[in-house]
Amino acid sequence: MNTKKKIISGILATAFALSMSPSITFADHGANLDQQTLKISEKFVAKYVGYDLEKRMKMNDRISVLLEKLSQVKGKSSSKIKDSKGREISASKSQRDRLVNALNYIDIELDSFDMTVNSGQSAAVDLNVTLQSLLKEHVNLSLNVLRNAYDWNDETSASLKELDDNTADLGATIGSVYGSAAEARFLEIWRAHIGFFADQTTGLKMDDEDMVTKAEQDLVMYQDDISDFFSGAIPLVKKETIVAGSGVHAKLLGDSMKAYDRGDYEEAYRLQAEADTQIEWVADLLSKGIVAQFPEKFSTYNVADQSKALTSKAGVLRLELNDLLREHVNVSLNVLRNAYKGTTDFNDSLAALDANTVELAATIGSVYGEDAQAKFLKIWRDHIGFFAQHTTGLATNDTELTALGKANLKQYQQDIGDFFSGAVPFVMKETVVAGSGEHARLLLESMEAFDAGDYTLAYELQTQADEQISGIANLLAQGIVMQFPDKFTEAE
């Protein structure tokens, strides 16, 4: 993953890209209406990474003008209309009507958008989402790399490259606050500690106790280096706190690989889940310290006290949905690759994935009740099964089974679209269908690349899927908060 990719990818941009056709054109400029709507939706997404109210209102005006023009002919047969700059647009009835529906959603959302401590949409929460996402990705990619290295399978190099891209993104995030010299120093320390984990794993594989001991000693030295770095950069972060946190991180990853080495895969995956949860604490600690240190960098939203936004109910919901959905992507692809290869840890990786599913359903149930929780749980488990059908078809060269998995995922898009649009008034079915379709495409193509032996592409698509689902998490969090403002209002 490289830094110019958006951490918050934006499901609405996906919706436009999937619903528009190249046949829609600005007649006198040869431009593509897809591109116009994508530009609008990208600006819409930009609110998640910080921009001011004046820009938001200008964008709202542009959307409103285009919406008015398109609405004039909604439902009529194919015709030409003019956009807000007088350019002629040619569109079929179905294409134009889908665009009107999408723009209607954006218009409603922008009018209702509340960039306050109660919305979960603040610059401070943006930072926390970014750090949490990158650090949790580090945990999952690291253990994937270490298991690949232990078994020395064909995708080891590709998975290692993806891990280093994650490292580069973490470095860039640090550099965006503290400058290029700090970024370079962080990268040096961070890459070194990944190397120490690799040494430990190699020692385990070779039954070289001295090598394992040396690697663990190096990781203790890393704790001192990383704590000096962060406590030196962030006044509110104490060295001993980082030493303790980085020590727990190192122990959890090391113990997970020790469990893997002795064939206790259930324990290996349990410790991975624990490491994934523990790293949230690190993201929270760093976010709070950075926001307190540079309040002016996080004043793009109408939130008087950004630190309150970090712990707000709405902020926690957004973080939780990002956490669970991104974990779903990474654990799902690990399970599917294990299924494809027939690994001995398949059943335990599948159990870890289902634990994520149960937790995600419980989050839905905490808002919408037990019946909704049970319904979501069935839909979500079913769609994982459809991915398994596709993967099994790839592994056995059964094209009918592969096609069945894809067909079932098409129906899943309708089912999950009905579920969320029925539950959350501010979320359109078309948007969910488009977003879930893009999610399915990325995972399916990742496994198809894996089947073809293109492991670099397989892991690149995994990262794209990880980023794309963050847009779904943000959309759902925003819709739920708008639907139940009383549940997310902080006490004075």
C-alpha cells in the first residue's frame, strides 16, 4: 500500500464508478460524466480527511445544481440536458435515474452533516482511524509474513512487500506531523523490529535456541529505541508507557509464532486477535498525544475540544466498524488462501474469522436489536460461504462452482443492500449494492490472482479491499449516528 492511496477510500466514489457507463458524455467536450461525478464524490469523501465548511458548502451548491437539472428529466426517455456549466449531457433513462438517486443521497447527507463532537467526523478521529488501521494492518500482515516465511511458501516475497508498504505508510503518517527526519528515523526503527521478528521465526524453524534468544534480546532493545522516539516527539507520551506497550506487542507476536511452531494453531490465532486488539491502545495513545500537542492541526472541523471527539460515542462507533470490517477483509483472505492450499491451520483460521463475524453482528445488534443481529449474522456468514465456493472452484478447476460462488455473491449484494437500507434511512440500497459489489470484486480478483500465481497482485488487491471497506464503515457509522442522534450525544 502506498501513501498516495486514500486511507478513507469512499464507498460513494465506488457507487458512481459502478453505476455509470462510458456512453454518458458531455457532448461538446468529449468528457465523461463518470469523471464529473467521481470528482464530486471524491470531494465529498474529502470531508473524512479534513476540509473546511466553506468548501463543503460550495460543493453542495454544485451538487444541487446538477441534481436539479437531472431531476427535470428523471423518468423520461433518453434525452440531452445541460449541466451547471451549460455543457450538454446525453444519458439513458436508467443511467440518469441512478445518478439522481445517488446525488439525492449526497445532497441530503451534506445538508444534515454535523461536524461536531457528536458526529464521529472530526480531524482527531480521522487521525485515530488512520493510525489504528495502519497498526492493525501491521499486526495482521506481519503474522501472515512470518507464517509464510516459516513455511517458505511462494507468496512470501509478495506478502513481505505489502508489509513494507504498510511500514512506509506509517512512516509517512508520522512524517506528516513531525517532518522528514522523524519519518526516516521511525522507518529505521520500525523496519529493524520487523527484522528481529523474522530472526525469531527463523530460529524457531531451525530449532536454533541461540538465534531465538538473540532476536528476543534485540526486540527488548527495540522497545527502548521506539519509546525514546515517541516520548521525545510527543510530550504527553511517557517513555515507560511505550516500553510497556511495545513489549506486550512483541510478546504477543512472538508467542503467536511459538504456538504456530508447535502446531497449536488455535492459540496462534487467539494471540493474533489479542495483538490486533492491543495495538488499538497504542493508536489511541499516540492520537491523543498528537492532538493535544498540535490542536491547530486538528481544527478543520467544528469541534471545540478535539480530545473529546476521540472518546465520543460516535467516534468509538466509527473506529469499531472500521476495525471489524477491515479485520474481516484481512482474515477472510487468509482463510481463503488456507482453504486453497489445504493448510493444517485452516480450521483455526476459519474460527478466527467467525469470531470476527459474531462480533460484527453484535455491534449491529447493539443498535438494531436481536432480530436484526440474527438476520445480519446469517447474511454475513452466507456471503463468506460464497467466497469459499469460488475459491474451492479455483483450487479444483471447477468452473461451475466458481461461477456459482459469483452468482450467489450477486444475490448477496441485494440481500445486504435490503438489510442496511431498511435499517438505516440515510443509506441507499444502490449505494450498498455498489459498495458490496466492489468488496466482492476485490476479494474474488485477489484469489484469482493467487490462483494464477501472481502473488504481488493478490496482496495489492487485498490492500485495496482493506481500504475500500473503510468507506463502508464510515458510511454506516455516519448513517447510524444521523439516525439516532440521542444515542450519540455526549453529556455536557
